[in-house]
Amino acid sequence: MSDTKPDRILAEESDNPWVKLILWSNEHPIRPAYRWNGFMKYLVEERRARLESLNMTDERRLILMQDWGVASEQLERAWSVSVDELEHAKNLFPIDTNFSQLLPNITIDNLIFRKELSFAGAFFVRPISFKNCCFERPIDFYGANFEQGAIFSGSEFSETVDFGDAQFRVAALFDRVTFCGQINFYWSENESNLLANFRKAIFEKMTPRFHGQKFHPACDFHGVTWPKIPERKGQKKTEDIIEGALLDQITSYEFIRTQAENIGQLELRKEMIRRELACRAELAEPSFERLLRKAYGWICDHGTSIGRPAWALFGLWFVPFVAWLGWAAQEAAVTTWDVFYHTGGRMLPFVGAMPMLRSTPSKPYAPRRMCCIFSAPWPRSSARFFCFSWPWRSGSNSACRSDAIRRRFDPWHFPPSPRRI
């Protein structure tokens, strides 16, 4: 199936009456949300009047009022628009519109907003959808109230977006959203529960600020692309800017890490630890400590990589293996498997090797087999329980081979003095 997004059009070219209402509301010189909230209050009052005229019980009427967002106490305290403004807002909708029933889900999808928008303190009494929209200028949702949910899936915020002190009564969807500027979700009062879905979201330049928020266990951060760690390149003009960006990221990662630990999302916590350590390594002054922090990141990606240490161990074995293999090529009594075994024994300190010889009249002291003995914490009497063996090929130069095996290619005893077994 194709995942291509629908084509976007300019908001000014849209025939959607809700889009026209947004653009008209933002023409207010002082408070753009004043016109929006005033029209929402008018719709709620019309809806309430219709519900009161219906023949139903008070309990049923209250349930419908809560379901349709009619029972919002904060919206009741909002200012009403003037008669002229209300008439202008009505003219944005088709002539046959029944405003007593005009509380559907608000759909504003596949649009490009090139002007700065402000929904500060706005009320959304019904679910609102901004799917696949592009906001080219800053957008302000500070103190907005989303009573029935908000959908921003697949949208793009080119500049700053502010959700500070915004209330999400239902889970907000930010999946596959691209944030190019600063993102604020902070809560200035007591802790507030945040329920949001950021699956596969992209934070290009800055890490979101969630201070004051308490993550709901259903918060989803799977597949998130976090911003790159700023690098200090020694340029005096940008040194303070980069240092400030690193400190901001460290603060954000620390808070997200604590919240991830509280809700049991260990993978998110591990990622935040890794990024926090990477920022601290970049922030450290040039010193031996900075070198150690950098090396820790190179070797194991700040404790999160399994492949890097495995390759490092393989390199520790492979380099001496190749070196000893070049020497063994000149010795007829030493095979490639001998080199492989003994270099592997050197890489694992608890593995030892010793030859087992048997004497026969025709071939005195012919090597019979080799045992791999776990000799560190166990006595040699238990070696037969922790070993594996294989037959060795016989040859005329068995004494030399036994001597080479006994020495186990120890560089501190090479070359040995000639001797016979």
C-alpha cells in the first residue's frame, strides 16, 4: 500500500468554513482566540437550547451535554462576540446551516498555513483534526483547552509551537509529526497528566520541554527521531550558543528520563541516558576526562550498544591471530587450528590448554589429544567435567609439536631454549 500523503493547498484557497473562521479570528489585533471562543460559546448555547427542548430525563440530558462539550464551565465564562461579529461568522458557513446542530468534529486537514496563528486560551469543545498540515510560521496553543481530543498526525511545524499550559482531556495524536523549531509542553501550575502519542515523530533541532507534566503510562515514544547532539568545534562565535543548546538538551533528557522510569518505559529511559551522557561528553572541557567520555561513547555507545564491544573483542583476538598465523606458516609442526585455539585461549583468561601425551614403544610421547580446561576457579581434578577434546594428527615431528603446544605461543618465553621431552 502507498503511504503518500494527500496534496496540501493554501489555507486562503480552502472552502472549509472552519478554516475561514480561523483566518478571520486571527485578524483580531489583540486576542485572536476571542472571536473563536465567542462563536464556540454561541454554538454551545444553541445546542443547549435544543437539548432542553427535547423530552428526556435530566440524567440523559446531562450525559449528552458532556458528550457534546456543552457542559464546559470555562467556556461559559468566555466573552460573547458582538452582534456584527456573530453575523459575520455565520456568513462564513452555508446559508442552510442549522447552528443548533453544528457541533461535529472539526476537520482542518491537508492545508498550508503561511501566517502566524494564535489559539492562546482557545476552547475546542469537539475533536479537532489538523492532519497533514504545514505551519510555516509560529503557532501558539498556550492555555488551549482540548475537550474532546486533538489530532496532528503527519503535520509539520516549521517554527516554534507552544502547547504550554494546554489541557488535553483525551489523548492527543502527534504521530509522524515533524517539529523543526522549539517545542513547549510545559505546565506552570501543579503537575498535569499528559497523554499523547509521539510515535515516529521527528524532532529536528530541539528537544521538547515537558517540565511540569506527568506522563501517562500510555504515552508512546516509539520510533522517535531525536535531534543531533550539537558539536563544539572551537569557534568562539558559536561556543556560547552550542553550550546553551547542550544544557537545554541535558535538562530535557533528564526530565524525560525520570518520567520514563516512573511509567516503566525502560527503552525510552535507556535512550535518554545515552543522549544525556553524549551531551555531557560534548560539554566537557578538553581534558583526559573528556577523552574518556568520548571513548566510552565510541566503544559501547554510552552503554547501549552490544555490537561495538563484540567487534572490539573480536579485534583483540583477530590481530594476534593474524600475527601468530604468519609465524606458524614457517613451522611445519604448527597448524592453523593450533594458532586459532591458543589465540582464543589468550583472549579468554579462564580457558587454559595443556597437552596430553601417551607413550608407546613405536612413538614415544606422541600427542593424543588436547583438552580445554576451565582451570581458574576449579581444581584440576574436576577438569574432565569442563573440557572438550579432539584427536590430533600424528606426525614424525611430534616432539616439536608438543613443545610448541606446551609453550602455547607465549611471547614472554619465545624463543625457548632447545630441549626434548
